[in-house]
Amino acid sequence: MKLIKTAIAAAFTVVTLMATGAAAQDKTEIVIATEGAFPPYNLTRPDGTLDGYDIELGKNLCERMKIKCTFVAQAFDGIIPALNAGKFDAIMAGMSATDKRKEVIDFSMSYGSTGQAFATLKGGALEKMPMKDELFSLASNEAGARKAVEQLKPLLQGKTVGVQTASIAARFMDEYLKGVVQVREYKTTEQHDMDLVAGRVDVVMASMGYLMTAVAKPTNSDMTIVGPRFQGGFLGAGSSVGLRKTDTALKAKFDEAIAAAKADGTTKKLSTKWFGFDMTPQ
Amino acid sequence: MDILFLWETFLSLITALPLTLQLAASAIVLGAFLALGLALCRLSGILPLDWFARAYIFAFRGTPLLVQIFLIYYGLSQFRGLRQTILWSVLREPYWCAVIALMLNTAAYSSEIIRGGLLSVPFGQVEAARACGMSRFMTFRRITLPLAIRQALPGYSNEMISMVKATSLASIITIMEVTGVAARIISETYRAIEVFIVAGAIYLAINFILTQLVAFAEYRLSPHLRQPAALPTTSTGAA
């Protein structure tokens, strides 16, 4: 029995490898893997179909590239090896393009970045933080980001900020607001939310995607998202399509399609639908 | 092993050492007073006091210190009413929450150690003191307590060592003592083994010094148990 299984698996691998090998350039049909359990990026409907920002945007990109796409669900922890093994051709699973992953696979340009945002208590001194919902990139507009931070400094002077230990938010505090704020580091983001509600910290900084779900919790009804958001640079480029390093033609097509989707407002429309705010990368 | 990395880690961790020592010292000192009070309650023969102490010891020895720290820090802060009171100015600070949790916990264990020490004082000694005309309080202060401390010291040193190590749990409530800093370095470098080896060595060094101090105290408190050295010649004249 085990032998048969191995044989089938081997045969399957050979067939897929041949298939991908044959269609290395100028594909007309590709399979895109997603996790199906990371809403609102991607989720599985009760009837088993996949849906979410990744899926809807993916279909839109495929139309632009004139490629027929099929979405499959795949557990996140094995998704990169499976891509390199040729089980599918692309990953759209809210995956951030980190340097570590870039050693193994290639990434398209970013199609969505939630950025890092602040949250504070309703009725608190920081509720009226300026530049609400403005987005600053540390990569493309470092000077603008610095200027925004300068504007926040008098407001944040002496305040206590909660961040997760060793997170990119913690690094942001260290590089941009050192000596201005008092930083308190928590094991989890839920813990700094509890201390925000209890009044032990004045403000927290975390990913916008996370904060959106956090403020929706009944226990955090006093919590509200304020001020500008920051992204890019060490804060990460955001979610990108994962591709095999050899598929350079496909990467070029995805980059072109994403650029077009950003330009005509598709990413803005879809991210507003799924996340409630515009997460088009700047 | 990367010696340079170990040295850098050591330099970062050592900056957190004062906080660890401060936490341990305040918890042990405050806990000792509470423990003495609890032990006296247990031995008082007054039923409500006895039962209060029993219940306290049962609750604090029976639950994990981690849970106690969480309940005091995150649990109490859930009560809106409490946040309006004067108590909040203390409970607001992670440091004081940690000291309170460690103190309450060590008091439960120590009170049983002290009770054992008090019970081990031979009745004849107390009787002799009373016969000399000492009041109850003076007997306690001059005879019972010093003897009890001598008896309790070996057991109590265990508890002090546990407390030094227990301060590492304070890192879960944002206190950057030695373990808190170690955890941060690990999540930045992913080099758990080196960092924990250095952190472990620091605790080992603290406890080495602590055991030496306790051994010295024990030595000073038990001259009557030592084999007298060869008598100095002058002692005959003095006798």
C-alpha cells in the first residue's frame, strides 16, 4: 500500500514537473495557491469556495495578463517548498516579501500594504492625532515620513507606547521616536491592547490589518485607530505574489498587471471592500 | 561559539541586573515580614487568624506564580472601579505588580518555613527565659526568634534562591529584567542558546553569592554547634 502511494506521488511529481517545465515561458494557464484561512486576505466560504482580497485581486490580475487562473488552498507552512516543487505557479496568501523568503523564491511588486498604525483610547489626549489615515513610506518618501514624525513628537512627548517585542513597530520606535516616548514591550499584541484599555499605556503601534480586527472586539470598544500610517523600508514592502525564481516572464507579467491595478484604482476599491481602508502600496 | 557575541550579550544583560536584584530583594524583604505575620497567625491559637493563614497559604502555594502575576497585572486592571481608586497608582506600574505578586507568593512558602523554625525551639529555653523574668515579647525577641531563624535558615535559603529565579517571570508583564532583555535579544538574533547560556550564568552568579551570604549568616548564628577550636591561652584567665 505504501509502495503504491509512493509510486503515485512520484508519478504525480514527474508529471507536474514536466508540465511546468514545458510551460516555463508564456503560460496560458496557471495555478495560484492561497491559504484560505487568513481573512480578510483569503478565506474559505462555508460551501468550500475560496474568497478574499487575494482571490478577488488575483482573478482581476489574471484577466489583465490574459491567463486562465485556478486557485487552490494550501497550508501556509509548506507553501514555499510546494511552489518550488512545481505543485502550483504562484502564491497569493497575504505573504510579506521578507529577505529570508527572498533567498528561496521571487516576489512580484507589492499588491497590498497595511502599514503600521497607532491606536489609542477614545476621549484620550491623543484621539485627535493629526494626519489621520495618511500613509507615509519609509522607502519612497523617507523625508515625508520624518516630517510626519516631527509633527507627532510634541504630542507624543513623554507618552508611553506599547509595542510587541522585537516587532517592526518596536524598531520604528527605536529609530524614529527614541527619547521622546517611553516604550513598553509586550509578548503579544493582545496584551498591549489590554494595557491600553486599562490605561497603562497611552498609545500602541501595530499593523493596521491587526488593529482593524482589534478595535472591532467588544472588550476593546474604547480603542480607536488614530494618526498616520507608516510602511516600506524596514517596515516591510507588504504582501506580494510569490513566484519561482526561474519564472521571470511570469513575474514581469504580474508586475505589469499589479502596476495597472494600482493605477486604475482596482487595489484601492478591493482593499476598501475587504479591509475597510485603502492599502494600495505607495 | 562566538565569543564576541557572548560578550556583547553579557554587556546588554548586565544592564538589567540591577532591576533583577531590586525585584528579588524587595520581594524577599517584604515577603519575610508578611511570612512572619502569617506564621504567628498560624501559631496564635486564635481560630480566625489560624484559618485565614491556612487559606492564604493554600491559595498561594497551590497556584502557579505565573498565574498569580497575570491575575494581579492583567486581571485586576479589568475592573473599572479599581482604576478610579488610589490603589491604581500602585497597580498601574508593572514593577509594583511584580513585587506584590512575588512578595505574596514567597510569603506563603516562607511562613511555613518560619513556623517550622518557631516550633523547633525547645520549650526548655522559653521556660528558662520566663524564669528569668522576661516578658512574652522579650522572650520572643531574644530567645525564640533568633533560635527559630537559625533553624529555618537552610530551608529559607532555598526559598530565597527560588525568588531570585522567579523574578524572571516578571518579564511577561513588560519588565525588562535579565530574562526580559534576553528574550528581546533572542527575538532579534534567533540565537537562543548563546543568550540563554549567558542569562543562566548571571543567575548562577547571583545565587552563588547569595548562598555564600546565607552560609556566612548560618556560621555566625551557630557558634554553639561548632567544635570549639583549641582554646586560646588567655581564655583560662578570663574564665
